[in-house]
Amino acid sequence: MKRILILIGKIIVKLLRMMKRNAGNLPGIVIWHLSGHKCCSIFKVECPVIAITGTNGKTSVTNCIAKLFESSGKRLIINKEGNNLDTGICSLLLRHCDMSGRVNADLMILETDESHVPVVYSQMKLETLVVLDFFRDQLDRNGEMETLIRKIEGFCKTFSGNLILNGDDPNTARLGRANPDNKNVKYFHAEKYAFATSEIYEASEGRFCPFCGEALSYEYYQYSHIGKFSCEKCGFGTDYEPYVTASDIDLEKHIFTVDGHQYTPRLNSIYNVYNMTAVAAVAKLYNIDRKITEKVISRYTVKNGRMEHFMLGSCQTTLNLAKNPVGANMTLRVMNEMNGEKELLFVLNDNIADGLDVSWIWDINFSIFRDVTRVVTAGTRAYDIAVRIKCSGYDARKIAVRPELDDAVRELASTPGRKFVIANYTAVQPTRAALKRYIAEHGGMSDEKN
């Protein structure tokens, strides 16, 4: 039966490729139905598997970890395009297996949706799981965050492989206690950076200890509920030592240090420092040469709407994907930490892939605006985000609503100065396209030409 499913899947992949489609998800969907919802069980995976999960940062960390191993000469399988559900991973493996289902690789590095970690890795053996963070995201698909965490916690109760956790996120760090017999749990940590605060200014999901219910005490907040925390009642947060620590963080100079070695990332935010610290933890675990790690971290960037840079004429513009409040707040934080006046374009859609419920925008902290002289809003819910920004106390006379993207980009570029663009999931690629159309017509440059 498995051979028949493999044959069917490969035929679908080939047909889609002939139609110039990427075959990223549909073959897996077909096999999911035919296999009784266990589409990843049809493969024979004998190589080590590294999985990366969490609400934010999965794609960047997955691709960066892949670059650590690319020079090793190993045959790697990576879902660089995303497609991180079980059906997407199944589609990926169909392209890399023989007719018996045996996967031809020395190592697999797989971005995995948080809700699908138990699904996928109950069907194939996992060697290392990297968990970055947990935030509220797509509530109409994932449900409340606690429901999601408990799914992964249930998986971790029987998982004895390498578990690399963000020790500064109480929602992630709690997974380290799921299996007391697992001696392979490791944490990464970042020391206080210049813009850390003693009070929380953003939506938070980590206020109470998950074990005793006591309010957590924070020495500092880096962003949202990420920071140095402890429970004064049961000691949660003080019961583990970091495996790697990012110290001497200087965003102005683009530097941080891990294990006495200085790194110079291109992407400049505390959020990215955490991502790269997770990469450094994997590099240490797999004994990757530090020169390779330094090269990867110093050169890594993304050009798919994640802190991507454009020049709209003479206006420097940064585009960032934000699919939940924390992603939006992080872009606002980067914007506010930059001196001088700036303008913002916020593009908000409510398509199925975004989640039809856009109430999450009320957890974005627009009240921290600093030197933001004008806001343009666009997308299917352009008026909703405009009202949200107005309700934060921002002067409505400085808000321009332009639902159509080309109109919005022209409006944004009609004045000089520094620009920032926030776009949610289905909005980010159309926004990139609109920025490039403007550049083609009026001049400028994108990262792809740098």
C-alpha cells in the first residue's frame, strides 16, 4: 500500500512540476487523505532530523542552520520555502525518496509548524528540536496559546532527543520539565540589551508561573514576555543554566558575543539576536567550526519581506512581515529605536491564511510611536488598522487610508524621509511587488540588486 501511495504522490509532483507549479503542498494533501491522515508515515527516514518550531523566527533560523551544514558535503533536505505542516513536509519528502519511500539524505532540517510537531514526529524519528518562542498567533486556527503549548508539551514528555529551548521565554522554557529523564535539554539566553525595560509595554503571555501559578518576577523585559524571569515561589527560571548566552549586545554596532566569540549579524534587532543565538546553540551542539558559524551569522539575510530593504527613490524603506502582535511590536520597536523622523505604511489583510479574526491588532502597542510623522494604511482591512492607530492617541489627521497597494506606496513615497512598512501574511508578497513596481517606474533599488 505504501508503494502505491508513493507512486501516486510522485506522479502528482511530476504533473505539477510540468505545469510549472512548485508542488509544495497539494501532493501531501492527497496522500494525507489516502493514508488515513498519516502522510509522513509512508517514508523510511534513517538520517538525523533537526526540527525548528515556534511562533516567530522559524524560517530564518531553519535556513540559517541549513547554511551551517551546507559546506559539510552532506546531502541535506530543507523546506526552505516553508510548507511546514505535515502535508508540506510529505510533499517535500516525495521529491527526495525512492519508490520504497526511503529518503535519500544525510540530514534533514525542517521548519515545522508548532501545532504539527506532535503530528509529524510521531511518524518519524526526531533527533533535535529547537523551540524559539510562543506568542498568540492565528487564534481561529491554533486556538489559545496554552492549548498549543500543551500539544508540544505532550510530545516532549516522551521525547529524549536534543531539546534546545529559549530560556528567556517562560512558555518555551517550561518544556524542559516535560520529561525529567531527558538529559539532553539545553537553553539559550540573551543578556540585557540597551532598550530592555523594567516594565512590560507590549502584549504578554508569560505573566504567571505555569507550575505553581505565582506571578513571575522579571529582572528585565527584552520584548513582550521575553526576558530574565523567575518564580519566587517554586524557582522556575532559576533551575537551569544556559547552554549558550548572547552578551555584550550592541545593536548600534551590530555585534553580540557568544562563548567569548563576537558575531556581527546583518539583521539588527534584539529579536534577531535571539534567532542567531539559537543558531549558535545548534552549531555548538553539532561541533560546527566557529569560523563557519561566524560566516553564516554575519552574512545571513532574508529577501522575502523579513526586514527587507528598498530605496523608494531616495527614501530608505524597510519592509517586515508581521503576522501577530509581537511581530508588529518588534518592527515598531526597531523603528522607534532609530533616531529621526520616519513614516509608516501598515498593510492588513484578513484572508483565510491570515486568520479571519483581526482583533489581534488591538494588542499592538502604537502608543510607543516616537517621531512618526505620518501613517498610511492599506489592504482589505485598511480602515480597521487606521481606526486602531487613531484609538491609540495618534493624530487622525496624520493617517492616510489607501486600500489599494499601488496608491498606498505612491502616498508613502510622496514625502522625503525614512520609511517603514509592516505587512501581514498574505499582504507581504503583494506589498513587495508594489514596492518593486514603484521602483521600476520612479527609480530606487531593492535588496535583490544590492
